[in-house]
Amino acid sequence: MDKRTKLILTAKRLFSEHGFYGTATARIAREAGVSNGILFHYFPTKDLLIKAMFFDVKDRLFDYSVGQVYKGATLKESIYTLWLAAVEFNLENANDFEFIRQFETSPFYRTETELEHRYVQLCLELIDKGIEEGQFKQIPSMLIFKSMSAQVETTVRFLKMNNMVLDDVEFTHRLFEMAWDSLAK
Amino acid sequence: MDKRTKLILTAKRLFSEHGFYGTATARIAREAGVSNGILFHYFPTKDLLIKAMFFDVKDRLFDYSVGQVYKGATLKESIYTLWLAAVEFNLENANDFEFIRQFETSPFYRTETELEHRYVQLCLELIDKGIEEGQFKQIPSMLIFKSMSAQVETTVRFLKMNNMVLDDVEFTHRLFEMAWDSLAK
DNA sequence: AAAGGAACTGACTAATCAGTCAATCGTATA
DNA sequence: TATACGATTGACTGATTAGTCAGTTCCTTT
């Protein structure tokens, strides 16, 4: 594994445990098994390291989930697929999940940052379609997207806190219905 | 205004703008117009200052919202009152809102911290009642509470980002229905 | 093999910060 | 008036940190 990747993985683990400011750059380098200097070779400042990590996570979430949505699916099926993929991804990648959570409430985060990403674009298109077709409530699509994201986050936090996994299909559906009902007409 | 209160108000403003670690204790004292030492007289460590502020906000939210729920109200009316009070409180107290948001995603936050508070207790009782009576979905009450809290947060963020206020009753109801539908059977 | 540049090292620094402390002030009580 | 004690000050310190830099290693190209 190259040192840049090692740094990102180590940083993600330490950030999710101790927060951005609770983690010294020197510690990231040490625990990644590389020199202090090389961190600043790849990421000129700590801020740029953090921002690079944000896009790294969003890219991987996109790759993980979008492939699963197939063309012929109904709107509800598509939303369900995206919802389930997001929940699974966050459950399986605990450090990514904690990292994003902290990033989005930090002063680093600006909405423009997120808007740029194709994952968000895709979701918004789907939601707009649902509103036009009259399947969704007459509410701004951005609010619906944010609401769904918040539901995913809440669900993941709950499952983790109670050491649960999504093995019960019936329960999984009940969780999804909670999110779905909030946007369906 | 006594110096302890001045410190809390100034800290809240600075924390909400620059985060916990982005705000030096010396700066809090300076902008509050008091000496550096007095901060540590009232709050022996920075962590204790932050925790004291958390309970300060929750207390005020409790006082603000609970008085508005009247005895004879239906379950939906009570939930609506609490939802609206929370949204209004967070809109009117921007610094409190940002502070709590950061606190809850920081390493300071432990779930036990919140459970102790009577505001949470009250909400959980109401939700349990709704589940027993069959009005709410068969989902753990803690998850429903967290989901509602997340919806309030999302709504407030959306309104603030678009410089909106809750002056349109019809739109307000549509926002509430979003949250309500996610928990109602 | 020579050259050149990217990857890499780790000791170093300038700045910042949480928390301390010795001294002073204000005021209430005896 | 004397005593006592909490409130208050602000200069100070020891520890920590992001970022630098001069020099070394490694690899590719000619």
C-alpha cells in the first residue's frame, strides 16, 4: 500500500476516534509508519488532508451504491436501493461514517463542497422526478435529500449503538418505511 | 450581567463560529471583557465549560417548550407543539443550535449525558404512549426520538440556509407532516 | 553510468494554548 | 477598625503543534 493511502486510512481512524483537532499530524505520520515530512508532501496543510479525505469517502460511496440501482426499477425500488446501500456502507465503514459526521458539522464544511459531488446530483435528480410525478410531497428536493441523509445517519447510529446488523429483512423494511413515509405523498 | 454568564454567552458565540478547538480560552475571556484567570475560576477546565454550556442549553429548551404542551391535547397536537417549539427555539437561538450540533458530534458527547436530561425523558414518555396506543410505528422509541430530533435539525438548517422564517402556516404544516408521517402508523 | 527529479526523512522552529499562581480588590461580618 | 474570604487580575509556563527545510534515497530516462 502506498504511503498516501496509508496516511488517509490512519488519519480517518484517528480522526474518528479523537476528532480533527484532537489528532496531531505527527501522530498520523507515526502510526502510519511514515515520516512526518511526507504527510506535508502529499497534503500541504492539515485542512487539505481533511478535504481530500471527504472526497475520497464520497467517491467510494458513489461507486458502492450507484451500481446497484438498475434501469427498470420503480422509483420506490431505486430509493430503497440507495437507502440500503448508504446504511450498509456506513455500517461497514465505521471510520468513514464517523469522519463524515464530524466533517459536516465542522467549520471546514460548506454546502458548495457537497453540491459539487455527483452522488448528490444523482439523488437530487431522482427526488425531482418523484416530485414531478406526484409521488413525493411538495417540498424542496434539497430538503428531502437532507432529510433522507439524516434518517440514514440516525438509523446507522442506532444500529451501531445497539450492536445490531441488518439481518432481519422484516425489521429492515420497517426502518425503510420510516424514511419513505416522510417523503411519500 | 455577571461574568460567569458573560463567559457562557461569549463562548457559545465563538464556539459556534470557530468550533471548540478553534477557540482559545484566552480569546473567550478577552471578548467577554474579563480576565483570563476568572474563566478557570468558574470552569476549572475547558471541557467543564463545554459540558456546563450543554446543560444550560437543554435547560432553556425544556423551559421554552414544555410549558406550551397543555394537558388536554391529543398526541399529535403535543408532538406538533414540541416539534414547533424546538424549531423555533433553534431558529431564534442560532448560537445554541450550532453549539449543540458540534457538541453532539464531538468526543465530549456520550449518550448517557443526554439521557439524564428531563427533556429527553419527557419526549420518550410521549413516544412510548404513542406506540402503546398503536398510533406510532412499532419501532424502538429511542430511534423515533432520534429521528424526530434529526428532522428538526434538518428543517432548521434548511430554513436558515434559505433565509426563511416560519411565517407561512401552510408550509409549516407541510414541514411537520414530513416528520409526523415518518413515525405515524 | 550519469543526470535529474520525485519520494522520503526527521530534526527543528515559531507560534499557540490550557491552565497556574501570587497578588490585589471588594465587601460582609465580628 | 480589623479580619476574612471569595472575586478578580494578568503575567507567566510547560507542553503541544502545524509546518519547514536541508539533505538522502530511489527510480526513470537518456
